[in-house]
Amino acid sequence: MDDVKKFIDSGILELYVLQQVSSFEAHQVERMATMHPEVKKEINALTHALYGYARSQAVEPDPFTLPLLMARISYMDRLKNGEEPSFPPPITRHSSIADYAQWLDRDDLQLQHPLDQAQLHIIGFTPEVITAIVWLQYGAPPEVHTNELEKFLVVEGTCDITIGETVHSLAPGDALIIPLHLNHYVQVTSDIPCKVILQRAAA
């Protein structure tokens, strides 16, 4: 019994649960668990505690992660299929929707499926600037940018972009540049999704 207690107290069970043991050590632990119910019980308790800790530390994924990934895959496929890279003009406070008509009018760059949270079509990509057509169903969560300027040009629908304590209400044709180091978030205020040209440029 003392040998079993020493085995449990040795720390090898914690390493086993974390999958940080050799195959020989894993076989040793599994053999001891078969022979001694208290070892198996301790493994179960450690496993339960590990999963509990993982759940308590879980972070809700950014709702833009999957749409952005899918948009990048789609953009790469378009280039592989012969589409020439394009370089949309930078968004400024004087930009107009017409500046992006050649992309907005393309049949393959329309909303492709029912909208859940967001949908994106990348229309320009360089190491310095990414430009996309984006549909927002509800908005975008709070974030802060430290090394890129985020710019919006509203095409359809309306939204409020809150920067710090200031709310900017935007309608089609309105453009806004988000300053660095300020928390901001987007809330859609129209009955239809808010369609925007989104640009992120290295600062």
C-alpha cells in the first residue's frame, strides 16, 4: 500500500493525464491502474479536474475568425483559378461607394449564403493592406488595434461604431477611420445586414 501511495504521490499520474510520459511510463501507469483501484480513481479525478480547468479558462472564439479564414481560402482559390490580383483604392473620408463598383457589381462577390454573424469577400490583399466586402448581421465585438488602421465605408444598411465613448452613426456612403489604441465595436442598426467595405492597413 505504501508503494501505491508513493506511486500516486510521485507526480507521474499528472504527467500521464497531460500526455507527457513515455510509452514505457504510460504502460506502467495503465498496469498500476489495472491492479490498484485507487490509482484508477486518482487518474479519473485528475482527468476530471483538468477538463474542469480547461472549461473554466475557455475563451469564446471571435465570431470573425471562421468567416475570415473562409474568405482567405476563397480568395486564394480565385487567384489559383486565374483571377488577377487587384488593388482597391485606400479608404479615406472622401471615398465613395462608386470607387469600389467594379467589385461590388461582381456576381461572384455577392452574399453567398444565409447570413449568421458575418460574411466576407476579400477583394485586395498585400502584406500592408487587406480590403474586403463584409456583411454584418449584428455587429462586431470590441477590439483594439495597435499596428493597423481599420477603415469602414458603408454600402448598405446602417450601423453605430462606438470608439471609446463616442458613437458614430453611419449610413450608406459614410466612411470612418478607427484611430489606433482605442477600443471600438460595431452595432448594426438597420433591419437589413450592414454591408461595408472594410480595409485594414499597416500603421
